[in-house]
Amino acid sequence: MTASRPVVVVVAMWLMVICSSVDTVAGDDLKLFTIHVKDDMASGTPCVTRVNCTGFWNKMWPGQEFHYSDLRKSRVACTAIWNDKDSIWQAFDPWRDAGHLNVYTSIREDGFYFSFDQSNWTLISKWFS
Ligand SMILES: *[C@@H]1O[C@H](CO)[C@@H](O)[C@H](O)[C@H]1NC(C)=O
Ligand SMILES: *[C@@H]1O[C@H](CO)[C@@H](O)[C@H](O)[C@H]1NC(C)=O
């Protein structure tokens, strides 16, 4: 039992180093960045989508969009609920998004698309039921 304890401590310290280093990017700490989230479900989609990026739930209808700005410091994971499905995606990630002050998410029936320029969209997460 006592022999395994130092290993646990070393692993815990290593995880702390990894986790703290991925949360911020040196030099980008004080830049304002903006997260844009748009509901791109087909119009006529009967159900509202609920999105939580900021600590409370935003109701969204097809075509609706919201954005908010923050000081660039740590990753932002958003959660969403639609019908009987839910999901989570990385709306902002300091490493992935370094050098970009605007990040865009398009919410669609088949999942969550991410873009820096609103023309090149990459599917980054799906709905789970
Ligand atoms: C919104 O998401 C955050 C982070 O996942 C969570 O801590 C918080 O409880 C959520 N807010 C609500 C109202 O569910
Ligand atoms: C589109 O975005 C992906 C992911 O960010 C990137 O790997 C790829 O190079 C981009 N393609 C173009 C044509 O910009």
C-alpha cells in the first residue's frame, strides 16, 4: 500500500501540470474574444434548443444567434438540450483557437459545427440520446 502512494502523488502532480498548462496560452491572456453560437436547425423544427455556455440556459429557435465576449483565459464548454437529446462541445479552446478573436458554432440536426470564418465548418460534436 505505502509503496504505491508516491506513484499516485507523481501522477496527480503530472495531471495538475497538464491541466493548468492547457487552460491558458501565454500572451493571449488579456485579449477579448467573442463566442458566436447560431441555431441552424431547419426552420419549422418544432423544438427549442437550450444552450448553456455562460452558466444559465439560453432558449434558441432556428435562425437565432447569440454571442458574448470575454477575456481570453480558459476553455469554454457549452452544453445543449434538444428534444430528448443532449450534448457538449468546446466553444472556445485556448490552444485550438489561439490567434483567433472570433469563434463560431453552428448547431444543426446532426451536431455542432465549428468555424473561424463561417465558411469552413468542421463537425466537432454530435447529439446523444
Ligand atoms: C451550465 O454549465 C455549467 C458548466 O457545465 C454548469 O456548471 C452549470 O451548472 C450549468 N448551468 C445550469 C443552469 O444548468
Ligand atoms: C478547415 O478547418 C479545418 C479545421 O480547423 C482545418 O484543418 C482545415 O485546414 C481548414 N480548411 C481550409 C480550406 O481552410
